[in-house]
Amino acid sequence: MQCKLSFSMATLLIALGLNATAVAAAEEASVTIKSPADGATLDAMEQHKLVYEVVPGPRGDHVHVYIDDAEVDILRELDSSYTLPTLDTGERELCVRVVNRAHVPVGVDGCVTVTVE
Amino acid sequence: MLAENLSYALVQVLHNFGAAGVIAVPLFALATGQAWMEQRRRLLWLALLAWLVQSLSGSGFGAVSYSFYERLPDLTGVALVALGIKITSTLIAIALTIVALRTRTQHSAAFYRHSWQTLAGLGILALTAAAFLRWFS
């Protein structure tokens, strides 16, 4: 009887622990764009790298890169850099969005706005 | 999370079996020479079922995505072209099988062979496009 009770309590604790881990993982999903900085001014004649760090969380799988809301590439590395294509002059929004295995954005993204001159 | 993964997995199961069917049925017909009328009709029904499963399960991926995130997958460039090829192949194959099923006229063996070859070709095209859709989106 005591053995059964201990087993049930252990199962409950494991379940709660797993649930807590899942919740923590969901909260940790994030995108950090390290470079360029938000509000930075970029030279239109130079090549620029988007340096990012992603924690996909339980729903995410990989990321898509967007320039002005138009998808430009798929990245499977989660902590890396991406050489941006030539940017048109003016204000540009660069975004990295976490997507699931079906390529659907899961609602976790990071964006910076830059001015290209 | 479990519901989402389970939904995608079940749709994937249907899609995989549909994929097997769209290739296996015409290849079986070609390999056996689909000698007599009734066997040919049964195989055509099977081919039609496989293509319908493909189209419905393909739409199912979009439906699952929409139900969980209220948006469809983000597809561009090569992936979008691949999806277009898959849809076009499916529509042609379904139309071809329906026409073949409605035709009661007896044709030459060469005619049937070409029809099955076309269906096999459409299946190969759709499955090849699927790989590009999977990895280029």
C-alpha cells in the first residue's frame, strides 16, 4: 500500500516536473538580433551580416528571415550569422521568425529597423 | 503541443500512404500488364483514391497549421513552385483517372500503357516536388 502511494507520488512529481519543464521551455523561446543594432545606419554598398541567437522553444524548429515582411531565406542554425542580400536604400525592417516543422511562424520573432544609405 | 504534433502526424500518415499509392498503383499496372478490364478498373479506382488522399491530406497540413496558428505556412521561391507542381500534378492525375473510369470503350494495349506511364510520371513528379517543398521552405 505504502509502495503504491510512493509510486503514485513519484509519478505525480515527474508529471509536474515535465510540465514545469515544458512551461519553462515555452517561456524561454526567443530571438535575439545581435547585429545590426536597432536604429543602425548601414552603407548600401557594403555587405552586412545579421547576427542572431534563437531559442526555438517547444513549438519552434528553425527560423525564416524577412526583409520588410518578405521572406528571404530559411536558416536552420540557431546561433549564427546570415549575410544579407543587397538592401535598397531607405528604412528597412529585418526580422527573424521562429517557425515550426511545417514552416508556420509560431509567434516568436525578433526585428530591428535599420536605415540604408 | 501534443494535439498539434498528433494532428500533423496523422495528416502525415495519410499523406505518406497516398504517396505510396500514387506511385505503386501505376507501376503495378505496368508491371502486370493490367490484362483484363475489371482489374484495370479496380486499379484506376485505387489510383483515384490515392490521389484524392494526397490532395485532402495535403490540404490537411494547411488546415492544421491554420487551426493552431491562424495562418498558413510561409512558402516562397522554390517551395512555392514545388507546391504549384504538386497541385497541378494532382489535378491532372485526378482528371485523367476520372476520364479513364468513365470511358467504357476498349482501347489498344499501347493506349493503356501510355495512360499508366503518364500516371506514374505524375506521381514521380509530385513526390519529387514534395522533397523540394519540404527542404526549400
